Amino acid sequence: MVTFLITSVLVLGLIAIAIYFWQKPAHKTETAELPPPPVTSLFADEEPPQLIQAPQHESLEPATQTSDEREAKRAAAQEFSETWKQSPDRTSTTRMLHLAAEADDAETYNNAAELALNVWQQGKLPDVSAAELLSLLNSEYWLLSSQTRSSGAGFILKRTLSRAKRELESVNEPN
């Protein structure tokens, strides 16, 4: 009986293998390749006329405008920081740090962060908790460009934020 069972399993296995190879297609030496997809772009095929007709001497204009804009933002952030010192509160603190981060200057943001931390430590920001200030400092930091964050002044800024984190987290710890 066992011999009959083993033999029937082997025969069924051989039949299954034979059916598999019988239905398997023959290997072709050539494989059919699909044609490459048509090239499409996100923008129109034509370049905008103002880019085609732009003379060489105007190519430096955007860089100048960008640096002028950054300088204006830096000056606005510093001016707002000076007025913020007169009457700091929750909303104006957020605005001051945001303006400093938008200036995309690590030194400007570092000064604003140190100023906010010092004013908070003096107790002049009673409506801002340590956790909120820490969260605000860290979230506004990420508005700075990666180039600014990785600069030398960015390193000093990271040290300032690290110090602020240590000091603010020590306030949050239960005694």
C-alpha cells in the first residue's frame, strides 16, 4: 500500500513537471523592446521670450536684487528687534523671530534668538512657556536656507540653540 502511494505521488509529480515544460514558451533569442516613451516636460517646449532676448549685462541683476532684498529683510528684522525690546509679548516674539529667520542671515537670527532667550530668562515674557519658546526657536531655524545653516555663523547659531535647549529643558524638568 505504501509503495502504491509513493509511486502515485512520483507519477503525479512527473506529470506536473511535464505539463509545466510543455506549456512553457520556447526561448527567443530576440527580445521585443518597447519604444522609449515620448519626452514631455513640465514646461512648454518654447522658452519664454524674456529669457531668449535677455542681454548678457542683465544676468547679474537678479543676484543684485536678491542681495538687496536680503539686506532689506535683515535691516527690517533688526529694526523690529529693537522695537520689540520695549514691550515684548507672545505675538511680537513670534513675529521678531520669524522676521529674523526670513532675513536668511545666521547672525541676525542668532542675535534675535539670544535676545528672546535673555528676555524670557528675565521674566519679561510671562505668557510664553519654556517649551513654547524652545519650539519657536527650533521651528523658525528651519526657515534659514541650508547654505546659511551650514555656514560659520550657522555653527555659532547652532551652539546658541543648543544652549537654549539645555536651559529651557532644565526649566521643564520636574524637581
